[in-house]
Amino acid sequence: MSIEQAYNSWAVQYDTNENKTRDLDKESTIETLSRYEFNDVIELGCGTGKNTAWLLKTAKQIIGLDFSQEMLNLAKDKFSDDRVRFEKADLTKNWSIKNDWADLITCSLTLEHIRDLGHIFRQANQKLKKNGFFFISELHPFKQYSGSKAKYETNGKTKELEVYTHHISEYINEAEKSHFKLIEIREWFDNKSEIEIPRLISFVFKK
């Protein structure tokens, strides 16, 4: 099953099933981006719009891109706001957004499904204005090393999705190649004690 087909199948229960990764990603997004100012936003892997509502509290315009039409259909049903539009897109190809448009790009729980990080950083650099920010929140590679990957339950069975493991050094190296500066990096844990493997890792890069 392709990634697109898997997320189309997952869409109907994505917002309602138990999902620690989804919930922690929302927390990491809000806590991190609350410290930044932004107007024009590109959401990579926007899904059902789980982070869009919060971004709209600040943003003047949002373009949400995702490869799953069913996820996008749910997102469109949630929002009747002229400031946001959702588009089906293959992020591994060139993005149909004008260059130097955004002052913030967010990418949540998406890059584990994309082999070539370099392409993502190159496109992000083109679409961001000077001094724009690129926020990434992804499953921590340590979690992947332990065997964790994107999955969902359907008809009493567990469906695991095809994923790629990106090491921390890969994120940083590919960002540098595309002339980004690392502003912050943070690991996110299920428990505040922080004694287990972190679930998520987040980065903020600046153009």
C-alpha cells in the first residue's frame, strides 16, 4: 500500500484514535512557535488541519500541502476561512508556490515518508523570505532505531507505513547545504521525567 493510500485509509480515524505522536506534535508546535512572529505560512503534511487552527490565530495566510486527498477533505470541512487553502501536492516534486512567499514553513510528522531531505530543504529555501523560519517536528530517530514507525489500527489489525530513518546529523547537514542556520533543537518526551527514549525531535532553522 502506498503512503497516499495508507493515509487516505487512516484519515477517517486520524483525529479520533489514540495517538501519542500526533498529540505530542501539536504540543511541540504550539510551544515552539508561540515564540515566533509569522504572517504567511506553508504547512507541509498539513493532514486534517490539526495544527492549522492554532496557526490561524496569528497567520494572515496559510497554504496547507498534503499528499492525501482524504486528509485534505477533512481539513477543508473544518475551515471556512479565506485565509487558508489546502492543496494536494507531492512534496518530492517542486512546490507550486511562488518563491520568497512565506515567513514560516512547518513540517510535522511528514519527513519519515520522504527519502530525499535535500529536496525539501532546497524547496523550503526557495519559498521562504529572507530571515524566514523552517520548523520541523518529526518522530525522533532514536524512536525509529527502537522499531517505532507510523501505524494505525483498522479492523482489529495494525497497519504499518513505509518509512525512512533520518539521523539528526542528516537534518543538520542538509539544512546547511541549503544555507539554513540552526536556531534551536529540542527533544520531546511522553513523560516530563525525560528518562525514556524521546518520542519527537524538533528543529527551527532560519534562512
